[in-house]
Amino acid sequence: MSDGEYEDEEAAEEFKIASFVNMVRDCVRIGIPYSCRGHLQTFDMFIVEKWPIVQAFALEGIGGGGFFTMKHELMDVSELLWKLYSNMDPVSLESLLMEDLITFEHQWTNLFSHFEMEIPFMLELSECQAGEPFRSYFSHGMLSSHIAEPSPCRQPFVLFGTHSTRENLKPGNFIFPSEGHLVRNTGPGGSTAKHMMAQCVSPKGPLACSRTYFFGSTHIPYLGKDNDTQKKNEHINLLSQIYAAVVEAVLAGIASYAKSLSPSKAKEAAEQTLWAQLDSMNLLQIKSSLRSKVTFQIEAVNSLGRIVPLDDGLHLVNTASMAVYDIPDLQNGRGCLGSIVFSESFLKSQVNVKEKDGTVSTDKSYTILTAAVPRFLSWLVEDNEVKLSEKAFSTVKEQKSFLGSFLASSDGAYMCPGSLEMGPEEGKLCFFSDGILFLHPYHGSITISKNHVNSIKLYDGNSTTVAAAVVVEFNSSLTPHLPIHFSRAAGFLMFALMPKSKSYRTFYSQKCTDNSGLHLQVIQEDQLSTDQRQIYLNIQNLYEALAYPTAERWTHLKMASASLPGIQSFFQHLGVSSVGKEPIPRVHLPFLLQHSEPATPNNPENEKMTITIVSGLPGSYCNELCISLVSLQTEYGSFRWNVYRQPADSTEDFQHFQRHLSSVLEVKRKHGVHKAAYFRRKIRMLVVLDGYSDVLDVVQALQTHYDPEVRSSFVIGAVTACVNPLSCFMEHRFTFPKFLEQCSQGIVSSVAMTSLTTEQRHPSFVLVQKLIRAANPGAAFILAEKGIVTRNEDIELIMSDSSFTNPQMLRARYLMYPGWFEGKFSSGPAFPKIDQICVRFSRPLEKARFMTRCKAIKSSIKTYPFFGNLYHIAGRVLFSDSEQRVEVCHDTLVNSLRLAPVEDGPSPPPDPKRDQRETTQPCMLVFTGCSLKEDDVKDWLRQCAKQKPQKKLLRTRGTLTLQEMRSIHAKRHLDPLPEGYFYNGTQFVNFLGEKMDRHPLMDQFIYDYINEANREIEKYNKELEAQDHFDIFGQKL
């Protein structure tokens, strides 16, 4: 309804009811989402019957009549929909990143805030206090989730030190968190805890992850040769090494599962990685004692966070976790150090790919959703560790130290491990003449002396608008002096300075001078390794995200992109995989994933014939636009047109088009001996689709042509849709069938508006343009009044050679029409069903009668379901006043009738049946409408021709008109009078003096007149009976 119509509340309510009735009119079974997500209720049809809209169904007149539940079979589809909603697609993933993930990460920030205090207070922190953010987040969310019971293995916890055994990790122990287990008393032998296990679980979502953090430093800052003999805490060193191996193992298991979709293979890969990492750390003794204490599992969860079978769906969030239980205390020889756990939530994607040899393989991708939660953290709790870190940082104030002379320091710098698995970490960066110091907010001071460095390189992109990166390539002697996750890096570290920051300005003003003493090798992008280039791109993404205004909605998505490397490419992959399982040709996959641009070969020997497609509903001036294009042949003389118009009376699904392509190619082969002349005058094919057909069917007809040579010889250049804003809607805003399909994204590159071009603020023009823009945001609009294109730019758009093969168009086509490349996508029937009845006849029509009856059709248009509505008449006819055939086009909604003499032009290849039929029946009209009957159409058409003369009825006195009576009297009033009458000049008088105005023998005169007239009528009727009369179809009347 229009806004004006909707203001009438009663009419609006009736419209809602009528719409509901029409929607369910022919439905036998109707599914109802009866229950809220996670809160399954017993389905009760009588409750449904009480719903207002369902009660209105029984209203007489506007309703369907009777009880809704008796006319339709109802079923509860709640659980089916929940399963569907659990599948992650790009939209739901974006929602997860911008809403759930932000809240989830905020809980970890709250956890870290509990440890941002003085050491004595941190030591008194209990598991109950530390885990309060996780428990509140989980319990409050569960109260509003309508889920009866949480999954037993997905509960939040925070456990310290030795109070993290397998027994302590049982779910029942998390109900009442301990207030007696503190940081200061949960270590070996009642000492300070050496680590902490934490798990956060989203109560109403699929996110969950666990981490192990440490109370104590995992490295010893380098202070010169005087502290080379200092050793790390043995317990922390052992736990951190095992944890680093567990992290690598889980990441390897995720990669294996995303590739194979096999939990067993993922477990095998994770365990092999764990043992290999422990071997590389020379932890052979501990390795043998841990073999029976390691568990690895992968679980699938739905969108509510409930664990479901792994085979329930491909696009479910998965959680991969590994736990190492009850790690023995080898140093003391008894007891255990507790357990270590690490888990991540990840999402995988899989695309079926068709190789050149026809085989089908899979292209896989995955992203770790919780990767932004820090994987490695440590808090300094021992006095000696704090003093050591402070001593290292005190070199900033010294004139000369083991790092040389101090140059400058800057806050807001970032330190990046040489691994793509870890993100950049913010801190304070200090430059010295002989080294670098980085003050980390958790790990303390990290010193890098030039004695441990092979080279220091600078890359800034030769621009002040991108991040500057200092790449430090170090040797193995620096490893003990780096935190555990930095020491596992690939032999280099990267420090980043963001443009426009104080650290950036300080660096370039003080350290990049010739006499600074810091020797930097300036490099270009191609001198960065692959990993270094990717890490730098992640840093640049972080800078761009931080530069966005915080109020903008896309800031969060940009931040997610910076903290989750590869998420943007995964979005592209997920977008392709979530639309279907139809295989995609390998050659097209990079374009769909937006990894590369298409090549543009220009080999004239291999040039294909370009097909330009112009489509439109009846009345859209589609044919007129094509005529104007064909007329351009004189201006663009480098090619010649081959025009194909789908036969109006064809019942084949574009098989005629396929035969036409074969015949054109055959002609091309015959001209092969004249190649030079042929290529100088190239052939372009113009395909005209004027009707309720789907352009995609034409595309698939080419893709599935039975002759491979035909498929390889033609290419679609561009598709243009013609739109008449005045004839797009059947009723209110209910569009004609296939209207939006003819303007669809991925197929149509330009839309020609063929009316109201001088009234672009007309409500119909604005509404249609807005509708098309919503369906096809990338379409270009062309103003072509009545199909006439005047601008060169518009002509170039219509005749483009590459619009259809544009990478964005190709990607949209695969996403919207899975399987189109192999002709497997079903465009579906038109709704409401549109009938096209082709009527052929041989006799001329009466122009006046035809025009009058056409104009009268609009008044007979009915509302939904539109049965019997006649919307369009087109064809070629003969009129009785001329021997030349006339092109006829009548649009009922606009009430316009166009008549034009037929001009012979290019036509499809000859068809013997068609030629013979057109010779005997030169006139043809196509009637388009809803639920039309051929007999009714023929009866309507018969009324437009010259009618058979009807027999005349015999005259009687009662059928004479007053005028006829007067005429008879005027003709015979001077006839002789009977005896006893005379005429006095004005009246007839008898001997009695009686006067009358009519002749006394008037009755006799009338009798004679009737007899004479009836003799003529009988003669006419006999002659009429002797003649043979035929209707326009040649049938004897």
C-alpha cells in the first residue's frame, strides 16, 4: 500500500488480512516457529488459533472463511530453524565479531584488571575474586537465555597453581569457587603459585577459550655479561615451555581439522606437534610422564553455545582444546605442579572446486575467532624478578650502559614476534647506540644488545602515512633473554611505530641521524620476507583501525580485522562456501576470493563473438531500444549485427536460441576462407528478451550448449534491462513476475529507464529506482525515453565487451546463483503464473473496433489473484483500411496503444514450419495475462473484426418509429379520399364535420409499407443465407 492508502486504518487492517489469506491460499502445510530459541514449548494449535491474524482469517468477505487450523495442516518448525540459524554465514559472523566477541574480550580485560595492583595485594587475590567477571558474565547470560542446563564441559573457571589438577577441573567443582586458594599459597609446597588457568564461556553464544598465564617471568633480561649465569625459575620455565608446546599443538590440530574434517587426524597432528615441540626443548624426561595425561578434543557448538555432534553442519563454530593434567614436579621429586590448558574457538569454510580434468576437490580456509585474547601473559610477583626488570630499565637514565648511550624513548610502540600466530603487543620502546630496550606492561623489561643481533633494518614505505617497522634479526644467544613466545619466533622481531604518534616523531627526529650511533639498514618492500611482509600488513591494518573515529560502526569490524589476521580473506571464502555445494571452476576461484585480477589477453585469432543482451517486461520499450542500437550500425561500421528475438509462440526453453547459436557459428566457419575480411567486420549478436523470461536462463543456455565449440566461441559482453516505471506493478507494490530477476545483481550491469525520464521526481520513478538499487547496487542507470539512447556513454555501457565478465559481477553471480556455470540453477516459475497465448489469423481487423476494445481493457482489471487480467497485446496485424502489416503494442496499465508499419529487418534463421505458417497466416498477436483462456482470447479478437451481417427482422406496426409514420403520411397524404371525406387544406373532414390530422386510409398505407419492407427484408435474408461467411480464423460462421 502507498503511504496515503495506509493512513486509512480500516483499509490497512483489511489489506493485512487479505494479504495473509492470499499468502496461505494454496498451502496445505504451514510451518510455525512456535518456540523461542533454546526454550522449546509444547506445540498447541488452539493457541495459534487465538492469534489475532489467525482469528481474522475467519472473517466473512475479506477472510478465508472457517477455522484456520481446520483448513491447513500446522507443524512446529522451531527446532529446524534453530539448526539453520546456527550456521555461520558472513552476516552472522559479522554480528558475532561486532557484538558477542567484543563483550567476550571485555571479560578478559576485566580479568587482567584484577592483577593490575601492587604485588602484596596481588598475592592475596583468590580464585573467587579473580574469576568473578567470568562467572557473572556466564550466570547472568544463562538467566536470560531460556536454556535449562548448561553444557557440562563449557563452564568458566579460574584456577591457581597446584589447585588445577584433573580432579579440580571436574565441572561440579566450579559451582562454589574457592576463596581460600590464593596466589601466595597455591604453588608447590604452599609457595607462590607459578601459573593460572582461566576459561571464559559465552553464555548465549558459541565463543569459548581457555588460557594459561604465569606468575613470574619467563625470561631473564640481558644486563651484560654479568648476568649470563642467572637462571630462570625451573617451575615457571618448565610450565611455560609445556604451555608453548600445547599452543603450537592446538594450532596444528585446528589446521589439520580444517583441512581434513577428521577429528582423529586432528588429534594425531596435535599430539605429534606436542611431542615434537617437547623434543626440541629437550624435555625428554617430562615427555614420557605426560603421555597418559594429555587430552585433545574438537567440539562443535551451535549459535546458543550448546555442544552438538561434529557432523551437524559445516558452518558451525568449533572449539579445539588441549589439556595436560597433573604435571609432575621433577625438581622436588614429588607432588604435581597442576595442569595446563589451552583452547580456541574457530570457524572453518570449505568450497568445492572443479579442476580442469573434471574432478572435484575442496579449497579450505579457517579463522580463529578468539585469537585476540592474549595467549601468553606473565606477572612479576617475585622481588628479584621485579628488581631485575627495574635494573634493566634504569639504563635509560645512565650515560653509558651495556646497551651504549641512551638516544630516545617513546610510548605507544608495538613489539611483534616473528610469528603470524601472535599479534603485536604495545609497550615503551627505547633506543640506544648499542641496542634496544622494550618495556612490556606484563613481561617487564626486554633488552636486545647488538651482541645478539645480526642486523637491524628499517622499512617505512617511503611515506609518512604508513607505519614504520624496525626489523631486528637476532641469533640464538638472545633466546634466553626473550619471553617464551618471542623466543619461539623465526629469528626476528619487529617493532612498529605508528604515523602521527609521538614515538614516530621522536624516532625520526633523534635516532635516524647520522651521528646517533644506531646503524639502520633502510630496505624496500621486496626485501621483506613473506612472514615479515604479512606481519607488517597486520600492523598497518591495526593503524588504520585505530585511525577510525570510535563512534563509527565499522571501527569494531576494522579492529577485529586488525586483531584477527586473515579475517577479511576468510569473509570472502565464507561468503562463497555458505551459498551452496555446487563446484566452482578452479580458474574462477581467485576472482571469487578476490585474490587476483583477471588477465586481459588480446589475441585476435582467439577473439570470441560478443553477445549483447537486452531484456525487459512487455511494455518496457525493449524492442525500441534494440532498434535504436541496430541503427547505430551506420555509425559504428566496424561490426555487423546479428539479431535474435525469442519467438513469441515458442514453448521451448531457449532450445531455439541454442540452435541459432549453432547456425551463426556455421556461417562463421563458411567464411573461414576470408579471415582477413571477416575480422575487419566483426559480428555482434544482439539478443532481445521481451517478456517474462529470466536472463539467467539465456546465460545457462549458452553455458550448457551441446556443442563445446559453440560455448567457446561466444562470450556475453553486457546485459541491459529496460524498465518502464509506469508498468512494473500489478497492484500496489506487487511487482510483475521476473521484474527484479531481470535487474538482478551479477547479471545486469545497466538499467535503461524508458519513461518518466523528464519527471525523475515522479513517485513511480523514485520508487522503482530505489527498488532496483536495493536489488542491484552496482547497476548503472540510463535514461532512454521510449527506448531511444542519445548519450555515447550510455551506448558504451550497453555495448560493453567486458561488463559481464567483470570480477565483481562474476563473484555476485556465483553467490546468487550457485551452479549457474553448469546450468544447474533453477530460476523457478513466474508467480503469479503468466500466460502467453499466441493467436494466428489471416483476415484483417477493423482498426476502430480494435482500438476501442483495447482502450476498454483497463477498466476490467481485477485485483489479486488477477485471474483473467490481460496486461499486454503485441504482434503484427492487417487492418481493413490498408494492405500493409502493422506492428501492434498495447500496454493495459499505461493504457497506451502503439501502431507502426512493419519494417523488414534481420531475423532468426529460416524455419520451414514457421515460414509456411506465416505465409498462410500473416497476422499474429500475443496476449499476455494471468490465467487466460485461448477461447476467451479468440472471442475477444473476433469482436475486433468485421462482423457477420445479421438477418433482418420482419417489420410490424409496433416496430415503426414515429418518424417512419410521419414519412408514410407525408408521402401519401394526397392520395384520393374515400367517399364522405374532403380535405380543407389543413385537416381531413367527414360529412359529419369531424376533423382528423391523418389520412382516413392511413392504416392501409401502413399495411402497404410494412408489406413492401418485409418483401425487401425477405429478399435480403435469402441472399444472406446464400452467402458463406468466415471469421478471422477462417472458420465458417
